[in-house]
Amino acid sequence: MGSGSGADLLRCAVVFLPGEVPREGRVAFWREDEGELPQAGEPGELTVVRPYGEGAQGVRRRAVAARWLPVREALPVLMRARTDGRAHPAAACWGAAALHGLRLVAQGRLMPGLGEGETDVWRAGPLDAEDVAHLSAVAAAMPPEAHAVPAGPGPSPGADEPIRVPEPEGLVRAFLDAVADVLPRTPAGPAATGPAFAARGPQRLAGQYPRLGEWAAEVAAGMEGGIRISLRLDLSADRIFDGGPDPDVDVGPDPGGDLGPGPDSVAAPEPYVAAAVVQATSVGNPRLMADVAALWEGEAEYLGSRARVDTVLAVRRAARVWPPLGRLLERPRPDVLPLTEEELNALLGRTARELAAADVAVHWPRALVRDLLSATVVVRPGSHAPGSAAELAYFDQHQLLEFQWQLALNGDPLTAAEMDQLAEAHRPLVRLRDQWVLVDPELVRKARKRHLGLLSPGDALSAALSGEVEVDGERVEAVPEGALAALRDRLRGATDQAAANAEGDEGAEDAGSIAPPAGLRAQLRGYQRRGLAWLEMMTSLGLGGCLADDMGLGKTVTLIALHLHRAERGETAPTLVVCPASLLGNWQRELARFAPDVPVRRFHGPGRTLEGLGGDGSETGAGSEAGAGAEAGAGACSDAGFVLTTYGTLRSSAEQLAAQEWGLVVADEAQHVKNANSATARALRTLPSAARVALTGTPVENNLSELWALLDWTTPGLLGPLKTFRARHARAVEGGDDPEATERLARLVRPFLLRRKKSDPGIVPELPPKTETDHMVDFSREQVALYEAVVRESMARIEAAVGIGRRGLVLRMLNSLKQICNHPAQYLREGTGGRLPGRSGKLGLLEELLGTILAEGGSVLVFTQYVEMARMLQVHLTGRRIGTQLLHGGTPVHRREEMVDAFQSGEVPVFLLSLQAAGTGLNLTRAGHVIHYDRWWNPAVEEQATDRAYRIGQTRPVQVHRLLTQGTVEEGIAEMLVAKKQLADAVLSGGEAALTELTDAQLADLVSLRRQP
């Protein structure tokens, strides 16, 4: 057939006429206007139904000329109708049906069967819901001309019967079967597989294969046009389910005969506890459904004439998956299956999944409660524990808390009796609170073994605050009860109060503060009173805390006020303060100033002793020597006062200090014990005390293990073991891959860490402004040569190294480059005798800055991380008649105090300081300028050093000068620190060690000298 004739056929109306077997169906093309037809196909006559009469209100049969094509030849013509805009609507619809039929054949969705005369046929199927919907849409879109042929034989003479036409959907389904029956039959097919289902002519197979009809019916059953069964469970027989006395009681009506076994049974049968009502559903239209009982009563004719046969076949197939269904085939009608307890339980597990895979659904009653039974972990004090948060002073390592499962139905906790009932259940269905509950076996196990053991107070508090706990490797919800819940609420309330204060909520100012103690000779600011209230709450509850305010916000006076407040409440044990040696004098001066009546003992130096120190006010020798320092304050009082010691003394005298019972232990500049495995940290943990407080401006300097070390000392067990903390929190937070990890950790630690910054609203509005300036300087020729040589030689060695050896080479290179940036004499180890002028841009700028500052009568702090560089600067400036003094790690304690006094009094205008030895604890508010001669790797450490001048008591503006060599590693590090500072409140990670992990290319880019144009 030419393409032209095919195109002309598409202008005609099209109708499909089924044959006795699907492949014998034909497609007729005809014209509504009875015009000339294309010369294609076989000519013939077609009876159609057409409107007639006035207004076309009636229809009648009419014979029209037509061209007939077998399905095989019609398919190419109809396929072109999809893309021909001039095609007749009927042709377009049959073209869509042809396309779908081809897709089914291509996908292999063909079913063998028997047609009229028991001949072999192929039918399209199985059809899924999407296929059925598509075919319904095609049928609905068909114009009348697409199915305008009379259905059935013509009317009898004189009969006045209505004219009927085929339903479009049934006609489309017959067309698909025709496509499926035509295409698999090829000329070579019979030679390859035999004539059955391959030859184009009819093959009568029943005589050759006696059981072929049964086989074909079973294949067709359950497919499109067949029946799919499902099981609806009936649990209404409560008396049976609850173990009634009669095991043979029927479940529900039994219109088909006895449900139970016959009277001749030898052994007593297992009682039936439920019934499965069988439902039949049309595969072709899932909306057509009926109980099998109704189907057998003749009340579901809409399921088709073969529905009963298809139902029995579907039951037979399902019985192969689950044998108990075979009992349905022994009944006059397969409508209801009685179930034993074992069978009912089977339908809750693997059997239900296997039946679902066989397309047999199991429907549970709506009254059955599913997924509403949940389990949480409850943490509660023992029966002997106090009942309110105010009574939780017992909260120490000797008090263990109960830790157990609590089940709840729809969020309402089960009673102990209900938990016992659940634990005793041996089936997955339990009657609870007048409803059937489907129980997960895992929940039954938890009900049986609900007691999980005991928790330490730290672990219990961690679970209460985080709202989750780990059980058998799984994170589950944790719910505190009783005093623990009250404690959690109180801590969270204090945290919310602190947050409101930080946001400048004026209404919250007084709500979170307490009155200063009477013995305090100072006027506390609002945020200090709130800090005092927080510390008082934490220590009175037997908990510890970390006061992490910015440097210069008065942590010392707040801690003194706490001691006095505890003394007023009757605390008689002394307070031990452990601090760096450089801060001993500062603590003693602050105590003499703000609490002159409180005894103070310095436990430091030769001859130190704790004799005469007691918790009953028996402190003796108020004016006597105790070690290297004298006690401040006088007079006998019930307050045992303060004992001041250093971290070095703590290490050497840990046993002596641990023998004393302390009311409060304070770790000042607590970052000194950030390594939990250090000897200092281990010694600190041996000190017995009712409460512990850490004071630091930088709770995290390099990584979160430092935060763990502080809080595990102040509140042991809160964060769990270090290894667990690293795995659960630290890696996710430091890696930055989990945006929720920081919030989870903050929720846990926030109640135990109070941090206020100078920039917070309303903290210190009286502080003068602070100006920070980066001064870029150029290299001298000597510095350029040294710098490039070190980079060249070091990078060659680094590129060839791996592992820890590579890290060591990177650190050595960075240290050398920073020394070259400071001054060639430092890198070349020339000492204080070397020539300094004209060799370093930094030194030249320092001289200019000092000249300006001193001319204005100012004072200045100069920080460097290198003691050697500081000594060279001191010699150089002294030679220029500039008054200087140098404080470093080797400076004796008494000499440090003298130097601080000399600077504060104005005797020495330039104070050179080692960053690590003098970056914390000192009060140097006379300085109006701070110069950082070289950069440290952590911005928090630099800010601490700056805070020696920028703190409470400062009355003049503070200018911060940072000296940087242009185009060098210092400039690159400065850019990194800017980004790092933005994250400092969440995580301060890496430090200098992070630079060792850079790739060779990244490292080369960082250290390469970038010359300016």
C-alpha cells in the first residue's frame, strides 16, 4: 500500500470489528459523506448507526461503502494518524490504541489462552492500573464514528428494539487482543516452535492436550478481566480471642457450612481466634469489589460471568503461597477462613509479605491500633531521691539514677500493670484500653526487660538535656522524670534567661540576678549579678560550670562574690583557686580590694602549708607567712576564706591538696588544663569539692576536645568519655558537614557554660572604643633572599616527605618564615649583639609607632610569641633611651607583680610581653595602644592579649596595631584568621596544626612570596 493511499485512508472514519478469534478482527474505513474511498484494502459494505430525522434526534442503521484491512495491515496506517494533523478523530483514537498495543507486545505482556472452538489465541495482558486508565481515556475520547456499528444481530422483522452499539472500552480491549494475537505469528514461527500459538491459521488443541483448558483458565485468571482476592480480618469475637471455653465456636456468620473441623476429629483442635473474610476485586477495575459470599449469592454480577471461576482459581494460586487457604477450597463457597492464633500471628509477619508479593492483600480492621505504640527511655531518680530541683544537692557521683523503657499508647504512657500485660503477651495482638493494638515484638521485648540499669548523674543529665540516649547502639528519645525533669527545666530556664539578657531584653535584667553579698566591697554590674546568680544556682545544685566571659569583664570579682554568697548561706569549707603563677598577685590584690575581711592564703613556694586551714573557721595566723606570700585580711571569722595556688604547685603537691575538703575549686585561665591527659589536668581531678568552676575567656582554642576537658572536670560524665564525645559530636561539628551538629552540642553544653562578650548589648556600654589596624610593611633585600631560599629548600623536602615527618617539616618552615618576617637577626640566631636597624620593615615601623605614641605621653604593650625577639627589641629600644621592661615565662612571680605595678604607675611606658606567658590574667589598663609584632595562629589568643588593656577600668580609647609583612605567609594567615574568627563562637578548629594538612600546592601558594607591582 502506497503512502498516499494510506494518508487518504486516515481522512476516513475508522471502526474495529472483532472476529471469532482476536487475530481475525478487521478494521473498516468509511466516509460519513459517502464520498469516494481510496483504492486501498478490500472493498465491501459496512452497516453503521447514523443519526437521522429533524435535529438528528434519532438513529438508524445504514449500509455504507467501506474499505477493509486486516489488523496486521491496518497497524502501519493507524500509527501514522498520531502525527497527521488532518487525520479523522476516529482514526487518531484507533492510532493511539494501536500504539499501546505495540508497546504491550514489545514488553512481552502476552497471555496464551483458548478462543472459540478451543483454538489457540494470544491476549494482551496483564494490564496494570496505568494501562487501564490509559485505555479508558482513549475510549472516552472516541467520537461516535469510531464504534458506530450495531452490536449483536439485526432486529427481527416488525420488532421495535433499540439499536445498541459496542461500549468503546470493550472494543478497545478487543483490539488490543487482536494486536497481541497477530504480531507473534510469523512465517518462521511454526518451524521454530510448532504450530500452536505460532501459526496464523486456527489450531484446535483441546484434543491434543486434555488439561489445556484448565491451564489456560488459570493463566488468564487474576490478569486483566479476571479476579484478584484479598483477606479482610475479623477480630470482633472478643470472647474467643480472649480465650473462651469453647474452641469450636464459629466466628461470624457461616452461610456456607461449618467453620470448624468435623465431629469425627480425633484430637481437640486448636481454637479459632479470628476469621479472614475473602473479598473478590476486578483486576480491570479495582473499584469493583464484593465479598465472596455476596458473589455466590448472585449480588455481584458486575464482576462478570467468570467471576466465580476466577475467584476459585485465585484462591488455588494463593493456597500455594500459604497452605491454610487451601481449606477454603474444601468449602461449598470460599468465603470465610477461620484462623487459629498461630495463623493470625503468621499474617502479621512474613506470610503477609509473601501474600502481598502474590497480589493477595491482607486488610486489618480500622479499629486495630497500628504504629501508635511507642517506646522512650525514662530517666528518674530512685525512690529515695528528693523530689524537687531545689533538693538536688545530692547530685554527685555517688547518686545513681534509674534508667528504663517506658511504652506509650498514642503518646499516653502505659501504667505498670499495662506494661506487665504487654510483657506477658505471647501474640502480636493485645487488647489495651478497649482497643486492639498491634504490637511490635521488639516493643514486647522492651516491656519484658524494661529496666536498663543505672546511670551516673552526669550521664542522666546529659540524656535529660539532649533528649536522647544511646541504647544498644541506637539513639532513642529520653524523657526525664521527677527531680531530674525539674532540674532540666531549671537549667533550661536559666539558659533562656541568659539568652534574653544577651539580646538586650530590659525586662529580663532583674529576673536572672541576685543581690550582691553584704561583704562585697564592689558595685556589681547587671551582667555580673546575673553571672553570680547563675554560678550560685549551679554550685548549689552540686553542679559545676564554666564562666567564659570575654577577658576584662570581671570574672574575678564575680567569683569573689560567689564565695561570699556561699559563706552567707553557711558554707564553711575554703575555696581553692588554681591559676597561672603570673595571676597570684592579681588575685590577692583583688581580694584585698573587694573582700578585705576574707582570709587569704597563698599555697606557693618553699614552706607552703595547709596546716591550720579548716572548714570550721579555725584559720589561724592571719598575718603570718604561708609559703612565698603573706595572707591578706585579718580577724577570725566563720569564713575559711581563699587558698591561692598555681598549676605548677598543683602538680607537685596534688596529694597534699587532695587531702583537704574544699567547698569550691576554681580553675582560673582554665585553658591551661585543656589537655585532659596532662599531669596538671589529672591532678586537678583529684581535688575533692562540693562544686567546681572554670574561668576562661577561650573555652575552645583549637578543637572541641578542649571543651570536653573543661566540662568533664566541672560536671563529670556530662559529655561522656572523650572517645564517644569525639565520635558523636566533635567530628561532625569540626568538619562542618552537619549543620545541626553544632546546635545539638550547644543544647547539651549551653546550661553549663555562660559566655558574654564585650560586644553583647548592655554588657559594658562604658568601655571606650577599640580601633584595630593592620599595618603592611615591605621586606628588606636581605629578608627577600632569606625568605625565598627557605621556601625553595623546604618545599623540596616537604614534597618528598609523608606522614608525621611531612608535618614536622611544614611546621619548621612556617616557624622559619615567621622569624624572617620579624627580623633576619632572629632567624640567623645573631642574638642581642647583632645589628638591627635597616634590616627589617617591622622594626622600622615599630620605631615610628613608638615615637608617635610616646610623644603623646601614651603607654603601649608590645606582644610577640618569641622571647628571643622580645629580648632583641628590649636591647634595641633601651639603646634609644626608651624605657622598657620584658615579661616572659621565666620571670619570677614577685618580679611580675613589680613590673605590672611599674607599668600601671607610669614608670615604664613600653611593656614587652611574651604572648603565651602574659596573654592572660594581667590588668594593664594604662596602655592605650597594643602592638602585635607577629601573628598568632588563633584569633582568640590575640584577643585575650589585647584584653590586657581593653577591659573594665579602661578609660581611654584603645588602638590595636598588627604588623604584617606584605605578600608573605603572614598576609595569607591573616586572611585565614578573618574567616576563622567568624566561626569562633561555634568551633575554633585546627590552628597551626591545620596548616600541616594542606596539600603541596596549597602550601606553596600560602608561603610563596608575592611581589608587589
